[in-house]
Amino acid sequence: MRSDPELVTTTAITRRIAVIRGICLVSIGAVLLAACESTKDPAAPKAAKTEVTVAEARFRPIGGSSLAGAAMLQAADGGVQLKVNFNGRGPGRYRVMIHETGNCSSPNGFSAGPPWAPPGVSLAEEGFPILKNDDSASNVVKLGGYKLTGPDGVMGRSVVVHEGGHGTIVARPDVPNDRIGCGVIVPTTRTLLDLF
């Protein structure tokens, strides 16, 4: 069976016209889209980034403790305000510290890493003390020079409750220490009043 040369030429021309028509439609669409973009009001407000101003760290018990509670962190003038409230432990001296890593998965708190302070701020080796006289304990501390967010911020790190007014801040894997509660610092919409 022979093909008709005139039919082959007509089919080829029809295909080329379809391709050219498709290219034209895409080009027209791109021009229309660009025209729509250029009609936007440059003074129109842009979608604002939501700035994190409050974070929380909900404690989970570690080291065989029954501690429960949370810490709230709020941006404050020149630093971060840290408010801690916990129960499940008897009266005594405790201290709270920001730790380098946002990981509370290990049974003794080793996964939270060492205590941490941002560059240019001295590490409070004894932490931020809490004297607990009754069933629950709370304390508010201003951490000067700390930031809530950014590469040197507390967000994503952890807050650890240590038992005792002083002692070693070093932890080793699977070795008992004075870390009794740990919480990862995450953004929250709650306020200090919601928690306490």
C-alpha cells in the first residue's frame, strides 16, 4: 500500500500548526500573568512574618524522678525572661539551666548536652537557683544577653532542672546525675498566665 504524498504533507502541516498554536497560547498566558503581577500595588502590605515572642519547655521526668511542670521563655528587653514552675519533688534546692541540645530522650538527661550560654555571655555554672518550700516551685529569672530566636537563641535547645543547689554539671551516658527534668524549648501561643 502506497501513501499519498499530498496526504503526508497535509498531516505534517497540520501538526506544525498545532505546535505553533500551543506555543502561542503559552506565550500569551505568560504575558497575561506578567501583566497581572505588574498591576499589584507596591505599597500594599506584605504578609508579615510571625515573630516568636513566647516559647515553652514542658518538662518530662528523667533520672527516675516524678517531676512535672514547664518553663516559659519570653523575649524581654536585653534578654529573655525565664519562668519555671514544677512539682512532684519535695522541698529543697534546685537549679535550672539552658542546655545546648533540644533532646530529652535519654533517661539521665545526657542527650540535652552540656549547659549552654550564648557567645559573649558567661555560663552560670551554678544555674538559676530555686528554693522549694512546698509542693510546687516557681521562679522568674531574667537572662541578660540571651535571645529567644536566631542562631544564638534558646529556641530548639532544652531547659533542664537539676536537683541540689550545686554540684557537677557534667553528664555521661547512662550514669546517674542530678538532672531530674528536661523540656525542649518550642514556640507557643500560650502566655505566662496560661501556664501559671
